[in-house]
Amino acid sequence: LEFTGLTGTVACQGRFNGQALESLSGQAAMERLSAGGQPVSPGRARFEVRSDTPDTLRFWELQGELFGGVIGGQGRVEFSARPRFEIDMRAARVDLAKAAAHNGIDATEIQGTGHAWLRLAGEVNDLGSLRGEGALDAPQARMYQLPVLLDLVKALGLRVPDRTAFEQARARYTVEGAKVRFQRLDLYGNAISLRGAGTIGLEDQDTHLDFSYPYIILKLD
């Protein structure tokens, strides 16, 4: 996860014995930063290096704003021969249209807010070591780009087609190395709801998702 454009103030105090850091505690107030290409601002966090684990930097009370919503969490980094990290993050009330526009997705095709959480651990710069789990929830969203089939289903159901495919989305997933595995991916709409599962590659974006609806199987590869 790359951090760029970081501006702000850091204040800390601690003990250095002339060869190594023994302890440290402090706070950071960030005016703005980009984490993994996503803008977070403003933000703040507390951090600490304990005397019993001088090679581990812990941070908590990490807070910031993300696309009109809030993000927070905690974690740690172990500075060993093969540095490791652990994070536990939460995001709430994220504006999906703003997130889509920032990431090159047509913002007119999605509306509403979303929530997410992620627990992830692994070695720095080693995708194969990643292990974690997370969830996504968009309880009041509107996702468009409605296929003709769904327009027809709505029409036959005596409901005027409004080009809203789904009003809710929920997902549970695990991170297994360079793959995100969706154990459950539910999309809820007025006319049709789908349940899916599958994988997405973190490096190659290779996507294999199977969606089912009573008698129809939709495969996206």
C-alpha cells in the first residue's frame, strides 16, 4: 500500500540508546495524504514503540475522511529481516459516486453510500503472503447499467423500467495471497436478485464470478 502526498505534523518523544530505538510515543495530524491512490484527509493517529518490542511500530485511533465518509482503524508494522504488517480498518458512509469518479468509473452509474471493513496481514512487498478477510455493504445504493433482460423482467412484472439494476449489495471475502475470494456476493433489486461467488486477482485482475438466480446461471470471466 503506497502512501503519497502526505503533509502534516508529527510530534513524538522516546528513548534512543545510541544504537537502536528503545521506545517511542507520539501523534500525527495529517492535512492530506493518498493511501493506495485514495485520498484521505484530514487525518490523525497515535503511534507507539514499546520497550518490550522495540522492532514493532503500533498505531491506533487512525481517523480520516474518505469520499464524504469516515475511515478509521489500527495496526502494526514489525521491522525485522522480512518486515510484516497487520491492519484492521473500517470505513462508513462513503459516497459511492465520488469513489467511482476518482477511480475512473462512470459516476452517473452508481449512487448511494457504502460501508466496509478489512483485516489484513502479511509481509511487506510480498503479495503471496497476504491473508485477511473483509466485507462490503451498500444497503441503500442504486447501481445502473441495467441489462435488457432485467428491463424486460421489470416490464413483465408490471413495474416501469427505471434502469436501476440493484438497490443493495453485500459481500464477504477473504484475501489469500494475490487473490480475493468472494464467499458471498449478494445483489438485491426490485425485479431480480443475484447471489454469487468467485475470485478476483490482485495483480492481473483476472475475474471469475458465478451468479445464480433460481434457474439462470451467469458466469463472468
